[in-house]
Amino acid sequence: MKKILVGLMLIAGLAACNNNGGGSNSVSPDKIKADLVKQVPGLTQVDQVNPTKISGLYEVVVGRKIFYVSTDGKFAVFGNIVDLATKQSVTEQRMQDLAKVDFSKLPLDLAIKQVNGDGSRKIAVFTDPDCPYCKMFEKQVVPQLQNVTVYSFLFPLPIHPNAATHAKQIWCSKDRAATWAAWMQKDTALPTNTSCDTSGLDKVMKVGTEVVQVDGTPTIVLSTGQILPGMVPADQLNAKLDEISGKAPAAASAPSASAAK
């Protein structure tokens, strides 16, 4: 995704996305989509092209990223649109709306399940067994979560050369939950077997890549479908869970620790 956006920025002076020549006439969203895919290296799909409240400007959605293009298809615009009346970023709000998935469609049967208290509240975490932030999350955050079921999806990142093997060792162990906890919290040596059926890991990678669009770990998915990138501290995550369950008013969001890329 980042490479695609870099490619877009390099052609921000965008030669006409259509072949109709000059003029200020609007081009259809479908035409804009097709021409962007033709002109931008690495861009295979534009998900949405939508009108904005600004005359002459379309919103372009690629995954969960947003940029803008003139309605004649000639110019691309990058950055935030701010509503001066409310002092709110329209772009950021749209990106938050896009950063949601249907929690019920996550393959929870392929996750490592941990239950704290009555387990009534649910989160999913896409996590890398070699990611330092993921280990911090398991050591510092998970034990402090109240009445929650944590579904951990093994999502090894290419930047960690041994992570894929470690994920298979955890997956093929006799007790995945115990092996996972021991590895992440105590650095206990993993069993060496990797010969079991690991097709479940492939399915998780597909969901993480295509549905959740994970680009760093840990990536947390709340039961509402909201996606929280990075290691969220326990007090903030508990407050968010309280908010979802109606136990506390909405709190102002705070930045999370950087996710491993």
C-alpha cells in the first residue's frame, strides 16, 4: 500500500487520467478508477471514487487510504480536508470509518484463545511471534484486561526472518495456548515440530492481508469492528472495552505505541 501511495505522489502533477484532452468537464467515477489503475504503477484496484462537498473534487479510496482527484481526472491532491466550522479533519474521520471490519466474519476457530475473567468482552489481535511490541502486549497488556476473550491470530511479518517458522512451531504444538503464552511471556523454547497441517495459518494470513489489511503488528480488532494499530496500553484498552459495553462514556483517543512494520 505504501509503495502504491508513493507512486501516486510521484505523479501528483498527474498527466490527464483520461484521454479526452483538456477542459474542466467531469469524468465519471468509473472512468477515474480505470484510468488511475492504468497510470499508477502497482495500483491494481481503486475501491471507491466518491463525490465530496467540495465542488470539482472526488475522494479516492484505496484500501483504507484516501487521496483526492479533480473531477476532470487531471490532478491528484494529497493531505487532509479540514472542516473549518468544526475544526475536524474530514479525511481522518473518513479513514476511521473505513478502518472497520465485520468481527463476526473473522475465523475465530483459527485463533489462539485466551480468557480473562468471564470472557464476555472480545478482541482479536493479529500478532507476530517475533515482534517486540507483540511480546510487550502479551506481557503487559493481556494480563490486565478485564473480563475479555483475546483471539490471537498468528501473522508473521517478512521483516522477522524466523517468525514464519516460529508460527508453525506454535501452531503444531500440542497446546497452542500454553505454548504461545510461554513463548511470548517467558521466551520458553518452542517445540521443533512443523510438520502438521498449517493451512489454517495460510487462511489467517489471507484474512489479515485482504480483510483487516494488517501492515504492522500488533493490530487489534474490537468487537465493533474498529481497528486499532499498535500496542494500546491496558488502561486505554480497558476504557475502550468499557465504552463498547456501555460502562463508561467515550474517552478521547490517545496515540498507541508504534506497530512493528
